[in-house]
Amino acid sequence: MLRVVVLGAAAGGAVPQWNCGCPVCLMAWTDPKLQSTQASIAISADGEHWFLINASPDLRQQLIATPQLHPKAGKLRHSPVSGVILTNGEIDAVAGLLSMREGWPFTIYAHAKVLSILKANSIFNVLNEKNVRREPIEIDKAFEPALPDGAPSGIEILPFAVPGKSAWYLEGKVHPGGNDGAGDTLGLRIRDKASASYFYFLAACAGVTDELKARLAGAPLIFFDGTVWRDDELIAAGLGTKTGQGMGHIAMSGDRGAIESLAQLDIGRKVFLHINNSNPALLPASPERKIAERAGWQIPTDGTEITL
Ligand SMILES: [Zn+2]
């Protein structure tokens, strides 16, 4: 059995964003039901040991809100978190690591390009490598994350390359891992070895290729990039100068958007993740939300647990 908890569903900045008065944030400032933290999920095969997929800047708040991740009663120091799998090097995926610095052993699994970013930023040295191992993962090579005592977790993770971009703060700069090649944006297939149940995680994806369609067809569950409703959303709202594509994210709507591109693939359950506060689909009564839901998509609230 695979347990999945949505720790946060929002994109960078969360909902509400600290400096934002856009229509969604404006309502979220006073309505806790609309608030959401930055995208991350936790997974477990045994219900006792958990792995985080990305460590968001809101990690501490997410841990407090998630009883499954509280320290075990009666232990002086303990965390059910056995590891963190990073799918990219964006701030909203890695900054939470800095909140995990108090000496609990765990393993960081990431592509060499993302590990190179951690290595190039000395602030991450607070995670002493004696306690916190950094394991490179490779595209198209399945691995099984380990429990703190080295025992197998029972979870098989297959990383694969998806269309995307390197981290924003590296735009126009020399990437510490080199500017060539894939590895900056990974999708994951996550499978419970005992039951063979599985799902896909793609919190960042710039476009749906035929290869990706073939991969996702028939999947029981996917978490998919829901950053913007339309590609020029930030510009149209006066919130920014970048398109969704310019940030490496597909739009939900439109002929080439996620809803249309993934419509005919017989996917069991479709959940949007990494939803930016500019996205009107966050508002339960919006026409955009109705379109998404009618197409079989779910906009999750933080804390949603799914069992496979
Ligand atoms: Zn906003």
C-alpha cells in the first residue's frame, strides 16, 4: 500500500503570497480555506517511514499540520522523515532542507545537476554530510530510497526527464552543474514494490510530448503541473513579465494545455499541484475551477491523503 499526503499544493510564493493583493490572495488573506503552502508531497509504503518529494520553504508549517510526520512519542529525537527526493533546484523545492538541520539522519536524492546547486551554495553545509547523505539519481534509472538503518523502503522511484528549465535564479548564469543536458526538471514514477500500485509526480512540466503521453496513459494517479490557468496570466494580471512557458510551466487551459493534452489518456485520478496564486482555478466558485473539475481534475487542499 502506498500512502500519499499532499503537504502543499501551491507554487512558489504560496497562497496568499507575502506581498500580494491579487484577487486570489486578497480572499485568501482572510479565508484559511483558500490558503495553501508550497508544493510538496510525502509518501510512505509502511505508514511509519516517509519520504518527501521536494522540501518547500513551508516545510516546518507542513510538518506541524501533518500528524503522520510528527516525532514518535517517547523518543527524545525522532522524525518519520527518512529522505527527500528533489525534482528540481528551485527555491520552492530545496529551501525547506534548511529547516531540517537539527541532526536527524536522512538522505537527499537528487540529480547531479541539482546536487551541484546544493554544493555550490555553502549555506546547505548546515546539513552535515555525516548525517545527511546526498545520493545522485539518474534519469531512467529506478532506485529504491533507503530507511535510516539502510533497510529498503519498499518504494521504487523512476526519475525521467520532462520539458522544463533550470532554476530561475540561474537564468543567464553559469549553472554549477553545467548548462547542457537534462536533469534540471524531473518527473517521477513512484511505485509500491509489494502491491505494484504506482503514480506519477510532475510538479513542473513545460509541455506534453507524445512520449510523455505514452508514459502517463492508463496511470491510476498523476500529480501534474498546475502553475497557471493561461500562459500569459501573470502579464495580463499585471503581476509579472513572464509567461508560464517562460517559467517552464504548461498552462492548465488551451489547446496545448494540460487539461486538453491529457484528456484522452484514461488516467484514473488527476490532481493539479504547484498552483500559482494568480490561477483563478484556486477559487472554488470560479468558472475555471468548474472547467477543470468537469474535465476530471482535482485542486487539492493541503493535507489531502490518497491511498493507492
Ligand atoms: Zn497573489
